[in-house]
Amino acid sequence: MELVQQTAVLVQQSTELTQQTADLAQQTIEIAQQTSKLVQQSNSKS
């Protein structure tokens, strides 16, 4: 039974890690979009 419990904990941790990875991917997309806007502003000024 202990193995089943440990497995359940591992699955939960894996799920949380997957969610964190998805959040990080979203943040990375937002940073890329902001960087693109900055580049466009820089190009328009020069």
C-alpha cells in the first residue's frame, strides 16, 4: 500500500511540474511579445 501512496504523490508532483512548465511557457511567450514590441519601437525611432 505504501508503494501506491508514493506513486500517487509522484503523480501529483508530476502534475504540478507540468502546470509550472505550462506557466513558464506562457511567461516566455509574453516576454517574447514584449521584446518584439521593444524592437519595433527601437527600429521606428532610428
